Amino acid sequence: MVRGFVFMGVASVVSAGFRLALVGMLGVVTAACGSRGTVTFQIDAPLNSVLNPLTDRVTEYTIKRSDGMLIGVASENPLREGDLAVGALPEIATPTDLVINVLSGSDLLGLGRVRDVTIMRGKQENLVIPLRRLLMTVGASKAPEDPSGNLVAGQILDGATLRNLSLATPDPTLPLPKLPDATTAAAATSDGRFLILGSAAGLSVLDTSTGMLSKSAQLPFTPARIAVGPRDSGVAVLDAAGGLYLFGSVAELVSSPTSARPTHIDLGASKPRRAAFAADGASVYVLDGAGVDDPCIGPTPTANKVRSFGLDGSPGATFSLNGFASDLVVNPVTGQILIADVTNKQVSALNPAATATPAVKVLAATCPSALSLVGNDLYVVTAEPSGELANAYVMKRTTLGSGIVSSIAFPGPQLEIPTEQAMSTSNIRLSYQVQPSSLVGYELALTPDGTRAVFATRALYRATKTPLTLLGIDCTADFDVVEYGVYQLDTRSGNSNYVSRSQIITRSAANSVCITCPLDPVTDLVIACVPKPGDRASGLVALFGAP
């Protein structure tokens, strides 16, 4: 499809218009100011049609500053060839980041970022904007309770529809975008052009324009987590056994992964759990406590800590926490470190400029486990029961500094123990349904508009010599079953979809027997749990999830 149109705007200080002429998959946007100057935006749209957000669904384009201030809007009309008004465009004297959003109604289809833009009288500027479709990834890793389980193929999801693009029908001349086998960790560059992916094979890079996957750079471990710094200041890769690997040049890593050489920091007995870069991108924070799969049940885990390191590996400040934290993110505006403080049932904020200053409560939450920050909105997966739905939990959301907290309910998973195996002679088909004793989220990704979330969970079903009655028979349940699953959640409507990845029996009376019902002094009716071999989701990330 070849389309050409002009975005026109007039301002009191500077008059400007934007031209977008799509030629195949390449377009140009021009802001013409006559003698007052010209700004030209060259749209670098993906070459792979599966990854291109510019489709017939597009209804609107918006141009905003990075702080959210609207610069211009143009409505798309597939029948129109000509000018589209966007209204007045302001002069921008100070270098400012701009964001172009591609919309279908209220759905965000694609996004592009351009750095350090000025629009001034008499100035000529040519800018290239890598426009990319919103993408989310879901990989797979072995469940620690069952390392022999089978692995599900990785998914590359459309952020607007959550459709798996790895199963789409592509142009036969173009590659189908796929994750490496058993992708355990993932991160995106800030301009959305590349996905950095970790697996047992090492680090590889997916080009989000072509869908091509680079050769893997071998590592002496399987990456547990990957983080990219603001404005691509660096890349941090975690070895859960006790290592931090820092790449100071993102450009070098994405252009030639096999040639990039990281700085290795031996963390010793401090097993890294999460990593996040400081707001200025000059250092990285590492939260320890890896290996604690469920901090919300059983003995309270030992309080962990946050350590900081410069991009050259030099040690910085250490923040000793007064409880166990399961996750952390950094506020790019204030620089505060936000932690999911499980022990104290809250999300807290640390001031990295004052290590002795106690953490400040941001919001109360029962077992906060996974965090994500979208703009100024914080999202938290919790094990807090919903007050409106049975067997349901809530994701909490707050705009930082507002003090207003809302809850988005999602149904909890459920273990079903079939009883027909023991009662088939009576033609009764019943199942004993068990709600989780505990639920934690261990990875969370959101689209840059915060409308869709994908998160991975670990549920524990526990019964310890628990009495129950089945068909009038007094029975006893005794088992622990761990379930790993993935949620897809629309944060606007609350609609969700859950997929169980595995159900693993970690304790039962004997031979997977979960329920025992004495029938007489010498005969027992035994009911077994049915294990579901599988994996745990990992490598969850959203394109444009970082500044």
C-alpha cells in the first residue's frame, strides 16, 4: 500500500506541518516551516510484515514529548489522499525526546522514540524514527521442582491483541519471528529496535524490523535476568549462582553479540534475584535472594539487600533491607528504588542518595511479588484476595505520589483432583477442587500504555492431614502441589486469560496419593493427584518497557 499525506499545524511562535509518505514500508514525515525552518521525520518501519504496525487498522497518529505533553495529532482516513491537520505545534528550544504513537481507536499498535529534538525558527532538522510494533515475549525455563519437564515453545505476542506472532502466516519471503529455544531471560533496547535474549546457548539478538535472530554469544551460565539501562546505557546479565555481567556498549552487543566482552563481577554468596539500572543509567542495582521461590508461605526468608555497581564493575552503596523483597524497579524521574517488601506487606521506596534513610511506604499489599512501572503508574501483582470474587486475587495500581490505589481482580488458578478414578463403579464423575494456599508473581511485563499485562505465577496447593468429606465419607487430604502458569490481563476491562504450564507434586502420602478415605478398618479408598509435567514461564518483557 502506498499512501501520502501531510500533517499541517500552525503555532504562534513557529508554524509547522508533518508529512508522512509511505512508500512500501518506508515513510517520511516532514514539518515544513517555510523560512522559519523544516523538521523532517523519516519513519523507519519494520521490513517484516508480521512485525509492521502500519496496517489498515491505523486510525490515528499522535506525537508527544516524553513527559506526555501532546505535540500533534493526525487522524488516518484510508480513502483520503492529502492533508491531515494536527493543530498548533510548539517551538521546542531545549533538546527533548519525542514519541510517535500509532493508534487504532484507543489501542496502541506501535511506537517510536527519537532523542534530543529541537524545533526552532530557522532550523533545518532531519530525524529518523524507528517505528516498531508493540511486542511482548514469553519464554520457558525448567521448573526447579521438576527439571525433566518439557518446555513450551517461546511466544512473541502482539502487544495490542496478545496474539502469538510466532504462529502467524508471514510473507513467504520473510522469516517468521521466533525466540531461541528455552529463552530464560529477555530485555528490549529503549528504541525498540532489538530484543536481547538469553538461553542456555548464551545471548542472542532479535532484530524487531526483520525478525532475524543473531548468532548467540556463549556465556558460562544460563542467564536468569537481563536489564537494559535508560537510553541504552548498558546491559546487565544475572547469573543466579552468583555473578553479574555488565556490557558497557549496547550498540556493540546488538551489532555483534559474539564479539562483545562483558565485565564480570563475582557476587560471592550473594545470589542475585533482580537487576535494575539507576535513573541516570550510570549504575545498576542488584537485589539478592535468588532461590526463594515463594517468600509468602512458610518461615519468613532472611532480609535481603540491594547492592549497586558502576558500569565498570566498581562497587557502590549497599542498602540493607528490613525484610525480604521479591522484586525492584527504579523510578526514572525521582531515581527512587521501589521494592516489593513481602515481609512488611507493602511496596516501599528507597532513596539511593541517602543509604541511611529508611524506606517509605508507597502502598500496602498482601504478598507483593512482581512490579512494573509504566510512566508514573506502578503495577503490583499481589496475593491479596479479591473482596468481590471467590478464589480471585488483585493486581494493584497506583499513580506515584497520588495516594490513590485501585485493584484489578483476576481469577486464581485451581487444582482439580479427579475422584472418578476411585469411584468409577458408581458412575460418579466428581473432582475435588483446591484453591491455592499461596500465589506469587515472579515476572511481569506491561505494554507502554499500561493496558495489557502478561505475568508469570507460581501457585502452591497445600493440605496437611486436612479433613474433608466426599460423598458422605470422612477423608483426609495430604499433599503439596506446585503449579506454574501465565496470565494475560486487560487492565482496562479486567478480562484475563490463564494458561497452566505445569502442575508438579512435591509431596503426597505415597505414590501421588493425595486423598485417603477409610472405608472400613482394613480398606482405604485412595485418590491420587494427576501431575502435569511442564515448565515455568520466563523471559517476559515488553518492547518500549524502559525509557
